[in-house]
Amino acid sequence: MTNSTLEKVYKNIKMLRNKKGYSQMRFAELTGLSEDYISLIENGKRTPSLKRLITIAEVLDVEPYQLLM
């Protein structure tokens, strides 16, 4: 993925999480990831694996490709 695509993914995760009303702590609990890891993803400092992106999409109730749009 290009940098601009990755930036969209990071922003979309944060936007969709906020839209659902989840704090980073609650989102971390639902995804099984750490709160620190969620923060790193949303700040563009970590790129989640495909498996983790699928988990994140499931919790956000979207299709994984929607994180790219």
C-alpha cells in the first residue's frame, strides 16, 4: 500500500471508532489488541497486519475494503 492509502486507513479507523462511540480502551478490549497498539495505528506509527485489519473491520461493522476508502 502507498503512504496515502495507509494514511486513509489510519484516519478511517479513528473516524469509524469515534463514530461508534468507542474509546481507545473499549476498542482495544473489543479487538483484543492493546490500547497502546490502537493509538500507534491511529497515529500512523504502526501498520496492522491483514489479520488485524480484518478484526478491526469486524468490530467496526464494516467490510475491510471500506477502511481503504
